[in-house]
Amino acid sequence: MDQLAGNPLAIYDATWQLLHWNPLFAATFGDPTVRGVGDRNVLVWQFLGELPRVRQTAAERVAFEESLVADLRATTSRYPDDPDLAALVSRLNRSPRFCELWSRRAVGGHQSAHKLVQHPDVGDIAVNSDILNTQDTNLRLVVYTPQPGTDARSRLEFLAAIGVQRMSPQG
């Protein structure tokens, strides 16, 4: 992670539970510690809450949700008796959209996405998220890199300097 520290980084498990992040991730997406550990899950954010600071077009949202659910389905096939995984699926079933996608029984892997992060102090940051899977583990390193042709790199460099401190007054 140290070699990639110029980018927001996060480590997730097979259920998309956020396990670790670098300071630039917190500065870009918001401090994960303001949420309880059980609420630091991409699927929970997407289907039961709000993905922190991420704006998606309708098409991006559909593709992202389909990919995440297919990836979770693949995880349940690898760990059919995991009680924590069953509890997560049960919790997500409160979302009609999740139920619809889950009923399709699609299996796949989530590999990458484009995101537009709406940061309250530096404005929109266009990033690509690339998932690096570790061999023989269920850990995923997600690296958020600036989209080419945007000013995202300079915005990320500024965030690296200021960290999670707020530049604008909170209302």
C-alpha cells in the first residue's frame, strides 16, 4: 500500500466489508470511522444507505449494482455455511432493488468502475476504481486513480495535503 499511497486505497473482504484504508481514502470519501463497523460495507451503502460522496449516472448505478450482487452471489457459493454472510444477505433483503437483483441468481466478479466523488471542499473528483485481488485470499485492494483528461490528480494532491479537515464551515 505504501507504494500506491498517492492514490486513495481501501482493502475489502469477500463481502465488500471495508477493513483498512489509507488517509487519502478517508480524505476523499469521508472518514469511515464515523460509521459503525457493521455499516462499513459497500453493499450496505449502495442498497441501504448512500455510497459516501459518490455520484453515479443511472446506467453506472445499474451496472455497479448488478456487478456487486453477482460478486456477492459468487461469494455465497464459496462460503455457503458462513453465518455472517447469511446475515448480510438477510439484511440486504430489506432493499427491494437488492431482492430483484438477487433473484436473478447471476454469478460474477466486480472488477472496476468509474466514479465521480463529490467532495465538499475540492469539488468533483473523477476516479477509476481498480480491484486487485490477492492470490489465495479473499482480500481486495481497491485503488482509486484519477481519470485521464481530468483535474482529479491535482484535487487528490490537495486532499493529501489537507487530509480530513474541513475547509468550508459546516452548517
